[in-house]
Amino acid sequence: KAKQQGRNTLQTFTQDINQKLTQRVTLRNDLQEAILNEQFELHYQPLLTRGGQVQGFEALVRWNHPSKGAISPVLFIPIAEETGQIIALSQWVMERAARDFLTLQPQLPSYCRISVNLSPMQFHRPSFLNSLTATLNATGLSATSLELELTEGILMNDTDAAIDTLHALREMGISIAIDDFGTGFSSLSYLRHLPVDKVKIDRSFINNIANNSKDAAIVQGIIALAHHLELAVVAEGVETLEQQQQLAALNCDVFQGYLFARPMPFETLQVWLKDHLKGD
Ligand code: C2E
Ligand code: MG
Ligand code: MG
Ligand code: MG
């Protein structure tokens, strides 16, 4: 019986892998068309200061597949990375985000920024800085209105070149945030060498902060360290009032999560902003 069960498990496992492979190949082909036919959309999620002021918005890409419906970026970004399609997609994202932000800017405090996620391939391309500058010029978005989010992984390999690029970005006035902070297996001391402005603590640590004292200790440690290094701290994935209160008690600077607002289409964001800026 055990043997039979093992075989069944193996069979489902193999089916599972086959299914995933087929899905990947299909998605890869479909991505090409999606880029040409503009099947992508950006949703925006607000970032709020501890005091509740809007600090900016993160642009999050969505793929409205003509037959499969909405596909998560967690699924298609890695495929686009593998195939190099990420370059064209990222270019579209940057332009769209810049134009949308410029539409909102007249009603926003001047310190607000639009946050855009960078992919490793994009960041490591020799033409990255030039092409980013060209996009800023073409759209009219000021570098001081842009924040780029990079994961620890991007910065771990090829460190010297990466640090040079970061310096150049900051020289331009672009803000740099380390995304998903704490998941990258890197020692915290490397932060000292990086010219960055912010760390975004990964959602997985925020999740259990209210009922797991170990996660709470990690978050407390990250915040204390970041503040010593004069970095701002963002908590991602804040879903409950309890989490918010605990993070506020730890002096976390900025909050992002479903508790405040979900990522939303641009038109919805405009409505949300009207309500939210009333008090300011
Ligand atoms: P990320 O940059 O860490 O983005 C945060 C993710 O957490 C988003 O998922 C967001 O919808 C989700 N989130 C925000 N608040 C909450 C919350 O309170 N609870 C929960 N459970 N989730 C929350 P999303 O939009 O599915 O994006 C996933 C990842 O895909 C992003 O993680 C980012 O790494 C990548 N991504 C998204 N858009 C882009 C893009 O334009 N370019 C690149 N290179 N990557 C992107
Ligand atoms: Mg991000
Ligand atoms: Mg993140
Ligand atoms: Mg994350």
C-alpha cells in the first residue's frame, strides 16, 4: 500500500511538473504578444507615513491575459526575466508609471514619489542608466520623484559595479529602496556599504509580528539597525491594526498594506486620493 501511495505521489508530482512546464512555455509565447498588444496594466498601492500622510505609490504590474484572465506577476516576471522579455516590459512599466504619476503630481505634496520595481537583468545592463535618463527626459518625470525598489539579490553579485550604479542613481536624485528585506540570506553588515535610502521589511516578517515573538524581535532589530544607518524603514503587507500599532511602537516610518489600501487601477487611485488628501 505504501508503495502504491508512493507511486501515486510520484505520478502526481510528475504530472505537476509537466503541467508547470507546459504552462511556462505557453506563457512565454503569450508574453510576446502581451507586450506587443499592451495587455498589461499598472496598479498602484499607496505608502503612508506613520502619521497617515501619503508618501508615494508603488507601481505593480498586472497582466490581463485574453483567455486566462489576470495572471500574477509572481508567475510571469520570472519567465520574462529568463527570456529577456523583461526589458521591454520594464520599459513599458517605467513610462506608464511616469505618465500616471505626472497626472497626479499637481495635487500631491512635493515629497511624494512613484516607486518602481527593478528586475536584476534591467539593473545589470550596461545601458541601464542611459536608458533610464532617456525615459525621464521623454516623459518629463523628475528624478527626485522616482524611487527604485531593488531586492538584496540584485546587489549581492557584482557588488562593485552595482554600488557604482547606485551612486549614480542617487546623484541624479533618485531614491533607492531595498525590497523584501530580510529574505536574502545576506548579512546585515553589507547594508553599511550600500548607498541606499530605505529598507522595506518583507511581508513574511510582518505577518506574524503580533503573535510570534521571534518575528517581532527580527523586525525590531531591522528597524533599529536601519535607523542607526540613517535609513528609513517601510513595513510591507500590513494587514491588521495590531500589526500597525506594534510597528508604530517600534518607530517604523512608513506603512504599506491591505489595512490602508490595496493595489488599485489608476482611476480608482484618483478617487482614493480625493478622499485621502481632503484632510491635508
Ligand atoms: P513586491 O515588490 O514586494 O510587491 C509587494 C507585493 O505585496 C505586491 O504583490 C502587493 O500586491 C502585495 N501586497 C501589498 N500589501 C499586501 C498585504 O497587506 N497583504 C498581502 N498578502 N500582500 C500585499 P504583487 O502585486 O502580486 O507583486 C508581486 C511581486 O511581483 C512584487 O513584489 C515584485 O517583486 C514583482 N513585480 C510587480 N510589479 C513589477 C514590475 O513592474 N517590475 C518588476 N521587475 N517586478 C514587479
Ligand atoms: Mg516592491
Ligand atoms: Mg516587497
Ligand atoms: Mg515582497
